[in-house]
Amino acid sequence: MRWVLLFLAAPLTAHMVSLSSGQMEITGSTARLVLRVPTYEVPEGEKMLGDSYQIAGATLNGRTCTATNEELACTYQFTNVPANPRVICRLADVLVANHVHVLTAQRGGATARQVFSGREREAELRFDGGYDPLRDAMDGLRQAFSGWARILLLFTIGFAARRRREAVAFVLAVAAGQATSLYLGLPASPRFVEAAAAIGVGYLAFEVWLLPEAGHRWAAVAGVGLLLGLGVPAGGSAAFYGTLVAGSAIAAGIVGLLTLARTSYSRPGAIILLVTSAAWFVAQFLPAAR
């Protein structure tokens, strides 16, 4: 188990929360797209995005970026407008691997919503309201383990459990916390979520290290569960959210059951997690100082 702890102490190169959105309106043979990407992820503006966003069968006529790089307006022209236009989104290749993009499109009063996450790079916009629950469930499962930071959070939750009953309580707490966050749809900036998540990891690690018999630890786990839900895109299906919540909670529970008999490495592991969380917290403010 020591090698797992050392592995988790490696630098956190990917953001836990990397989210962008797009609003598309299709009128006749023209599609107008407004793309919103966090400015701290695209320091070079539209040049950094390149051709990472395409619509099959349509030609990019032009795009303009606001002075603050907060929005990128694009215009596409179709040769023949398909019933279900196919969108190619490779923002995860340009930004970070765990990037999630939520696209909402409108055409003739009908709305289609598509979530690009994990390895999902291409998808059809279904204006007829149909969807594939199996694909959505797999998207939710990929989102549950997207990025080293999310995995670190789930590992720390499980690692903080001292006995089987507590591990089960943690499963319920993290599921309830994340489900509540998803239901409320609370707004939060990516940097705030990552900084708060780093504090959550540090707090649980501190308890394992110096307060091994502290009570009501499930409440802290529920709070971390709330953070896990803040970085999730809105507009997903029940299958997407269901597998996301279940996958996260079960993973934390499995780690808890596997690490219950850890007397030889509980404190060293907690110290490693505490140092990692401190470095992660400080890293959130470094880009702003440049």
C-alpha cells in the first residue's frame, strides 16, 4: 500500500474542475455558437483552441473573441443540414484530459443537450429528444473518476475510515453530499472548488494523523461530497448522475474496506496526504500571481 500513497503524492497536473459550455443556435443552414471557457485555462485566447471544435458537414466562416477572452463567438455554414448534426469537440486534448464540455443547441424551438466528458469526442445532437441511457451511464462513470484530484478525494475519504461500519457510513455520506450538490446546482468557480477540496483532503488527513478516534467524521465526508458535485456539468440525464454518484460512493467504500488494517502506514500516509493537499491548495493561487 505504500506505493499507492507515494503515487498519490505525485504532482496534481490536472484540474479537478475543468468545465466549459457552449450555446448553439441553428437557423436555416447557419449555426451560431458561443463558447465559454475558463480564462485561466486558455491564456493564449482563441489561438490556443485552434480547430478543436468542429461541426461535421459545416464550414467555419469566422469567429470573434471578446476582449477578456471569456466568450468566443463562432459562425458555421452547412452545405446540407442533417437531422442530427454531429459535433466534434476536442477541447480535452487542448486543455486537460478530464475537461467536461456541455453544449446546448436550439433549432426550430427544439433543444438538444450533449455532455462531452472522458473519451467522448464526437456526438450527434438529438433534437427529437432521444438519448442513449447506456452511453450516459458510462459518461457518468468516467466523470466520477476524471482527474487525479477527484481520485485523491475519493481515496482520502476511504482512507479515513477506521472500521467497517464507518466505511459504510462514508459511502452513504459521500453519496448524500454529492446528490444534494447536484440537485441544488450551486454555482462555484473552479478555483474555489479545488481550493476547498484541498482543504477537505487536508482536514481528513489531519484527523487520521492526530485525531484517530475523532467522532462524527461522516459529517466532514458529507461536506467533501458536496464539493464533488460542484464541478459536475448541469443538464445531464438520470443515468449520468446516478452512475456518477454511485460510482464515487462505492469507490470510496472499497478503499475504506481495503485500508482498515493499516496500523503500520496510517500516520505516514496521512502525512503524505496532508503535504499533498497543502501543495495543491497553494497551487491554486500561483497562476493568479503571474
